[in-house]
Amino acid sequence: MNAQELRDKTPDQLRDELTALKKEAFNLRFQQATGQLENTARMRQVRRDAARVKTILNEKAAAAAAEA
């Protein structure tokens, strides 16, 4: 997922995406703790995607505040 795709989404869609990423991160942590995690690189990917979504949400919030 790249930043341009995220910038095209609405804030509600971004919040849904963030929720899904947090759930996935939780499941990956659980799999790691039980020794079932096969793709360890996915944890890093999900963490960074969540940070990317948060950054875009903050940018949109700042832009909305600047307009008002």
C-alpha cells in the first residue's frame, strides 16, 4: 500500500483501514507468541502501513483545520 492510494481515500475509509491493520497486527503478535508465525516480515509491514495511515489522517486533519 502506498501513500498516494491512501490520500485518495476519505477519513472514514482510512479509520476503517487503520482498525483492520491493528487487528491484523494483534493476530500476528498472537501467532508469534504461540510460535505459529511463518512470515515475520509481515509484522514490520503492517506496523509501517498503520503508521502511514495515521500520518495521512493527521495530514487531512491539519488541512481541514487550516481551511476553517
